[in-house]
Amino acid sequence: MSGFGAMMKMMARMGQSTIRALDKMAEDPGKVQEELLLNLLKANQDTEYGKEFGFANIHSVSEYQEKIPLREYDDFAPYIERMVKGGSNILTSETINHFNRTSGTLGCAKYIPLSKKQTSVMGKYHALHTNAAISSQIGYGWNDGKGINLMEGTAEVLESGATYGSASSVAVKSGPFKNMNSKIYTSPIEAKQPAKGVITRYIHARFALQEGNVTYVLATFSSIVLEFFRYIEDHHDLIVNDIEKGTIDDSIDLPDEVRSSLLAKIKPDPERAEYLRKAFSQGFDTPWAKRVWPGLEYIFCAGGANFAPYTEKIKKGIIGDDVHVFYQGVSASEGMFSAVYKVDRCDSILVPDGCFMEFRNAEDESAPCLTMDKLEEGKCYELIITNYSGLYRYRMHDVLRVTGFHLKTPLVQFETRTGYAANIRGEKTSEAAVRYAVCETEKELGLEVYDYSIYSDTDGNPPEYVFLLELRSRPEGLENEEIRKCLQKKLMLANKNIVHHFEDGYLGDVRLVLLQPQTYLLYRDVMIVKGTSASQLKPVNVIRNEFQRRFFFGLQE
């Protein structure tokens, strides 16, 4: 066992105390939550916001809900703008040294304050608790190998001295063993802290394939893991040749300084190249990851219903039944909400000390906000948070489904965002319905869809839904019209409200647009060049803005 393996195992064992502490909180989450809220109000009662809303005179959860309104980002923006310029004691008494960059649904840049306390809580669950939970369920052997870490991020320094970047940039720069990256992970720093606009796909894949002793894969979303594996499937010959010769092919677009830096870290490895050629010679019709990395034990990424199609493709075609999936729970730039629970289960346990959380019936905006000890199994709730960094009763617009309980604390699964994928005539088509239509069409017709989007075209008469698909494969002779009809049939099964709109002519028949190969990869590349962190890019399953509309419709087959 290497020294680093022993250190990682020690860290995992240290994390057992976080599991015990969470179990204790889980026996009475309501009490923990109320204490957390009252402590936050007391600590911030002399801030500008605290004085404005009378924090000093609030002594219970019910009083807080009575006196403090629900808020959106735009409500906090004027306060945050002054904090970005160096203002203090405005929303929080804590010093804010970093602002998380998040583009949001419509692509408008946001500055989410991040306090030291919030960083500490998130680090406790993302690092100590996660390592302990995984090790207690599958053993400690995975600590003896390296991880493929696909999380990356960079941050700029603001005029005030604070930094501004993706949430993943904090983990990359200040996470456990940050100075030991090459000993723990396969990806070099050029991929984990890339220069602006650098596409890191090749770098991650090449250095991962060069390492034989890989035991786990980390990423923010399962869609990113799938993209990584698909890149290897499509480019394995090129990468293996580079590994054999110790080169980087001229077709790989990298700045000269990045190429030089990477070349200094590699050397010819004909033995590994020969091993990989034999592994890849068996093709990709059956799960292949264990042929490349025999010690691979698990993948760790965000789960939830919206990522289920990507996760299922990984399980079915790449890792099989011999590699586990751990789901990292629900978290965001704004806070830590739930933590990893059980292997191969996509639900997670709410963490009572993550932040103060309220939950409102996702189907009824007039419903009262509930605390986590009042939730019911099977129901969906919109998440509203009060965090350690100065956001109060902040609508996350995330919808969580309660799947069960651990002791008295809910287990949850991310379900969707508030609102609808489409609602042209009051039919209220959810993202789940769209996802069902695409996945069931795949199964029925034997398609393999690389990725998909839906767009509500309200300019037509009548208006219509447009499905945009990038196909990876299709049965010979399958006509586009058959795909279109199947999508419409499955959509009507998923959303009964839409049926009469089609039948009465209020909605036109579903339209199908097939996209050119690599359209979704190109979209990601464009967004990365524009400054978005690759780790934060979610699938564009719903086209919501004009830039997305023009981009995807401009790349029809």
C-alpha cells in the first residue's frame, strides 16, 4: 500500500464520525434546523439586511416565515453588487472571500456569496462523509488506486480581492490534498484548472487511459461521465498511439504553452498501449470499462431523475453490473442540502446542519412552507433555503421527491426544476414527460440517442412542440416519420393533459429535427470558450433562450 493510499484510508476512517453525527441529527432534524436558523439570525442581526428585516425580534421558525418574504436572486442582487465591490456586513457578518459563478437557467451570470462556514460544511460532507460512506459499504481497497477526477474550475480575482468562479473551482483549489493532485488523480492540473477556453476532453481521457490502476471516477453530473467515456470510444486509436509514442497528436487543439507543459509530463509507454489495444479490440458492444481498468470499483456523480438516461447508458454499455454508482446528493453553489446515502441508490439523506431548509408543495405555490420534519414520503417539494452566506428564504427552484426516511430525516431525490418544459395551451408538459417520451422511443425503435432537447414553437399556427435529437445510431431503414410519430405517442402517454390539445388542433403534431453529429459537444465547447466551467454545464434538454434556439436549429442535418 502506498503512503497516499494509507492517508486516504485514514481520511475515510476519520469520516466515520460524520456518519455518527449525522445519525444523531437524523433522530430530531426539526430541532437541529430550528437551532441552526436562530443561530444564523442572531449572528446576522446587526447586518444591514438583519436590521432591515428585524432579525433580533424573530424567535421561532413560524415568526421567521411570517416576517421574511420568499426571495429570488434579483432581490439580493443590489446587496451582492456592493459585496462584490468589497462591502461588508451587508447580508452576512461573515467575510466573503469567494463568489460562486452560476449561469442559471437563462444564462445570466450570478454572484453567489460563499462564506468560510459554508465551505467548511460542504467540505465535511463532500470529502469526509463521502469517503467514509463509500468505504463502509464497499471496503477501503479503492483508496489504493487513483481516481479519474473530471471536476475542474478556475477563478478570477475581483477588485475587492475576493475570487469569482465556479463552485468546482473552490474544490479544485482548496480541497483535500490539493497539493497532491498527481498522486491521487489521473488528470493533471492543466485539465483541472484549465486556461480559459481550453477544451480538456483529450487531456482527461489521455491521462486516464495511461494509468492502469484506476479505482473510481468523480464528476459533477453523470452526463459528463458519459461524455468522457464516449470520447474514449470515438478516439481510442488516436489516444493509444499517443500513449505508445509519448506524443500529443497535432489534431488536438491546445495552446502551445499547455501542449509543452503536458509533453513534459509524459513519456512513451508501449506496454500500456499494447494492453489497451487488446482491451479495445473486443469492441464496445458490451461493458468495457473493467477491461481497461480492472480495479475500477465505483463512479461518483449527481443522480436524480433528470440524469437517469445518462446514468443508465453508462451502466448498460460501459460499466456493467460490476461497478457501483454512488450519488453525491443534492448540492449547489448556494449550499449543501443532502449527502450520499447507499450504494446504487439515487436518493440521498437531507443534512440538517447543511443550511436551513423549507419545502413547499411543488404543485401548489399557495401551500405553506414546511420544515424537513414535516415532509411526507412520495411527495414533491420545492426547496427554499437560508444559508451561511447571506441568502434568506431563497427559492432554489429545485424540486425534490421524498423517497423514504433514515430515522426521522427524509431521503430525497432531485426530480426537476419548477415550471414546465412546455406549457403552450395550459397542457403543463414536465421535463419528466419529455424524458419519458425520448427514452421510451429509444427502447421501442432501437435507437441510440446521443442527446436531446425540446423547444416550444409558439410562432406557428397552430403552435407545436419540436423534438431535437442527435442520434448515435439507428436501425437500418427506420424512417424519420416513424420516430416522430413514436415521440408524439409516448408524449401523450406521459402527459394525458396534452391529448385533447392534439386532437382538437390547438397544438400541431410534434415536429422532429435531427441534429448533425457532435452538435451537443460543439455547444459545450462554445460555452467553455465563453467562460463557463465544463463541470457546471448541464444537458440542454429544454431550449429556454434565443442563443440556444439559434444554435441548435442552425445545426440541423
